[in-house]
Amino acid sequence: MPLLTFQDEFVPAVEQGIARIRRKRPPHGDLRSKRQTIRAFRKDGRDPKAGDVLYLYEKARTPEMRKLGEVRCRSVQRIDLRWSYGMAKSVRIGGSRWRGRAYLNRIAQADGFAWGGDLLFAIDEMHGLPFRGLLIRW
């Protein structure tokens, strides 16, 4: 039972992504939908797998916990992120070759960030760079 919790700033985009999967009218106008997340490997090794049901929550394990929805995991790939000057060759997914700024920007925007630099700053603050983890898509 993979449970994923999201920070307040990402909740509207997650809700929009869930609504698009269910082909409902998006709840938040023109916001970008979030249908993926980048996470560190779990210490217990029980990382999500394609086909698992993902339980999406806001403020999990707190009194204000709220379920956002349940979705089927489409794919899980390893992602490597590193800081490089000008973000040239900053991201690698699934062991492929290192890719640059344009690709990093696409990954970052799909994950709810304005651009790749914001994603790298957030990952660096939470986990440190270089980072190796999972790109989970639903």
C-alpha cells in the first residue's frame, strides 16, 4: 500500500491530475496537473511498482490528514539528479545518458515546479545533490 503525501503547494496540481485521469472537470482552472512525483528510495525497500495502487494524501500522519485520491501507478523509473553549471547534463532517467536543461525543465514542470532549477533546489534542500531516487508516474 504505497502512501504518498504532498506539500500544500502541490495539492491543487495533484487534484487536477487525479481529475484528468477520471476525465472529470479539473477542480482548479488552468493549473498544471501533477501526475508524477520524485521520491527517495525507501529504507525498507518497499518502493512502489508499476500496477500498484497509490494512495495520495495531504498532510499524512497529522490530525489534518486528507485523502486526495487513489490512482494506479503507471511506471517507476530510477532518476539521477545533479547540479551542473548551466544545468547542462543534469538529469538521467532509468540509466539512460545524462540530459540537459530542456529535458530537466520538462521533468520539473510535470512535477509541479516552474523550472528545473526550482526542482534541483528543492531536492538539494530535502536530500542533497547528487540525488538518486525514483520517478513515480500515475
